[in-house]
Amino acid sequence: MSAMMFDCPACGGEAWSTAGEGTSLIHFACRDCGRESAALAYPAWVESGPRPAAYRAIVDVPAQPQQASKLRLRLARAFAKLPGFCLADLERQAVAGLSVWDLGRYYAASDYSDGTQAQAEQAAAQAGATLRFVLEK
Ligand SMILES: [Zn+2]
């Protein structure tokens, strides 16, 4: 089996695909730091065309620690299967006590893709949270 290789977003090391090859969502794990993540892969012909707009999905964190941890659990469950979401990332932000959480990168719908922004909105609604989408430059 030939594995695809990625640059680890955390340490820049070599990350290898673990699942989802041949689909538009590839999971990969870093050999150096062990970080697992997911990436949206586009067909080669799309690379040359305009990319759909990319957004960071931001959610406000309740000031009450108990409510914040409940929200984190609901978000972790609702976002589990979404491309762009990384559970370790959310845990790290929660531990750091941030007042907003960044739930990953999502794409607007375009001519050749339904995008993932709507999926993120749906997942947030399931978790009882409201997302803000911040355009990624
Ligand atoms: Zn790494």
C-alpha cells in the first residue's frame, strides 16, 4: 500500500495518510509528533482553478467552565466526522482556556463542490452552538 505524504501542521514533520485515500477527505498522522489530522484533497484539475473561499469556524465559549466543557463535548460529537475538524486542536484550545474556539477550516460551496461550510453549520446547530465564519486570507 502506498501512503500519501503531508507536512504536519504542528511540527512540519512527515505525516502519512492513515485513511480516506482516494476520497476528498484524507486522514493523516505525523510520525514525529503523533498528531492526527484531516485534509481535504482536491482533484488535480481543480488545483489550477480558483479555490472556493475558505473560512475558519469560530465559536464563542461560555464563561462558565461547566457550560464550556459541556459545549466542548457536544461539539466534539457533532463535528467528529467533519473534514477540517481536529479533536486534539479543540482539546488544546479548551485546556488553554481560550474565550473562542477555532473549529477548523471549511469551504464555501462552489461550482464543483458542495463545500463543507453548510455541514459545519449543521453540526454546530446539533451542538446548540452558533458559528461565526471568518474568511481565511
Ligand atoms: Zn508533527
